[in-house]
Amino acid sequence: MVNIIWVAMTVIGIIFAMFNGTMQDVNEAVFTGAKEAVTLCIGLISILVFWLGMMRIAEDAGLLQILAKLFRPIVKRLFPEVPNDHPAMGYILSNMMANMFGLGNAATPLGIKAMEEMKRLNGNKQEASRSMITFLAINTSSLTLIPTTVIAIRMNYNSASPTDIVGTTLIATLCSTIGAILIDRYFHYRRTRKGRM
């Protein structure tokens, strides 16, 4: 569906530019945007490699395991359907740790694996389980301690202080995560209440 929306937007934009006489501006924007995208990607690679390396060091040093143990009681309350020793719990915790360090690229495969494991727990049903919905809400809002990717973009565009956004990001993502959990719980409560009636 998203692909159809993007294609429709592109086609509408090109047709509008043709009739409006601004096709030259569209061509310039396409080539300038492509050039900037490549420059940005190359600039991001070095920062992401650095932080992924730091995360690997933290993992080898046992820091991620300590953080995972620290968050396990909270995660267990959020995902009561997932057993403690199930692989889904490990993937959920790893995904949350990666998101906390702003490593969305590293968090995505872990999130997909967590969903696959929770789908197995759900008996491979087509309907999402309570845990799957909760995980999607938390993963989308994702509490972030260090917004690595955004810092990298700001550094790439020569920001005077690229790390100024750390505090703001922490507050914003904390609010979004709490909001996601409250909304998830509210709809779960309503659904169970309807089921009892």
C-alpha cells in the first residue's frame, strides 16, 4: 500500500510540474536530492559503524546483559504472555536496548525476530496477540537515550552542537513510550471488558 502511495505522489507531482511549467525545477530537485542522499549515507556510515562497534563492546563487556536484567521485570509485566526463557523475550529486550541507543538499523532485524517468535507463541494465527500489539506500540514510540542517527545527521550538516538534542529526545521519547503503553493498556482493557459482557 505504501508503495502505491509513493508512486501516486510521484506521478501526480510530475504531471503537475508538466502542466505548471516547472519540470526544470523537478529535474534539479531530483539530481540535487540524489547527490545529497549519497553524501548523507556516506556520512552516516562512519557514525553508525562507531556506535554499532560501541554496542558490540558493551555486549561483550556484559553491559547489555545488565541492562536487559534491569529491564526484565518491567518487560515481563508488559508481556505477560511471553515466558521468561522464551527466545521472544531475548529479542524483545535486545530490540529495546538497540532502540535506546538510537540504533534503529540494528533494532529492526531484532524486532522482526521478536514478532516471528511471538507469532509462534500465538499459534501462527493471522490475528495479532496482545504481546505483539504491545511490542509494536513500544517499538514505534521507542524510548531513546542517545539518538545516534540524528546526531550523525546533525554532524554531517556541520551543526555547532550536534548532541544538544539528547535531553529533548529523551523527554520526547519517554512521553511517547508512556503514551503508547497507556493507550495500549486502555484498548486492551476495553476489549477484555467487552469480551466479558
